[in-house]
Amino acid sequence: MRAKRVAVVVPRLVVSSAFPPIGQVWGDESIKIDAGNYVDVFTETEVKSNGYVPLSSVFSELPLAVLIKGK
């Protein structure tokens, strides 16, 4: 069995953020993650990383994500 890279992404301290904390609410904020193509297991959204990913992409539909790196 081949191991895959997984990233679990959740916001913290969102009380002062707009509700729900999804999409453009995150502005220019980003996370550092290995370059490659990922798929969110909850939304099936594809996320492409060049080393950084905008949180507005990661949290485009839900305020949490489990990203699995593809091939």
C-alpha cells in the first residue's frame, strides 16, 4: 500500500471573522503545504499548491478541509 500525504486544515480564533468563515473572508491569507495537486475529501474540490495555498481556496465551501495529495 502506498502512503499519501494528507493535510487537515481548520481555522482557529474565528470569532472576529465573518460568519461563516468561508471564501473571500480569508483575503490574502495562505498556508504552506507541499507543492502538488490535492483533493478535499468533503467537497471534492481540487486545490493546486505551488508551496502555498490561499485559504480562500481551501475554505471555498466549508470552514474545514481534509486535503489528500494526488498523483
